[in-house]
Amino acid sequence: MSLRLLYLIVIRVFGWLALLGRSGAVKDAEIPVLRHEVAVLHLRLPIMSSGQVMGLLGIS
């Protein structure tokens, strides 16, 4: 358990260090890529109305 926690902490710290080392241009280029991924997901997944979501949650 503690070994897994240590592993997750180390991975997270290295991820943050990698983000700090990126230039502004790389970060700016990543934004359109992420927007495209979101757009593709919106096309693949049906968008549910609030009534459908409430029905699934049993709130209706």
C-alpha cells in the first residue's frame, strides 16, 4: 500500500516538473489538440438532456 502511494506521488511530481519545463508555445499548441479531442467525443457520445440525466439518477 505505501509503495503504491509513493509510486503515485513520484509520478505526479515528475508530471508537474515536465509541465514546468514546457515552453509557452508547446502549451498553446496543446490547447487546440485538446479542443479537437473534446469535439470528437461530443460527436461520438450522445448529449443527454437534463430530464434524461435526472431520470437516470431517479430524481424525476
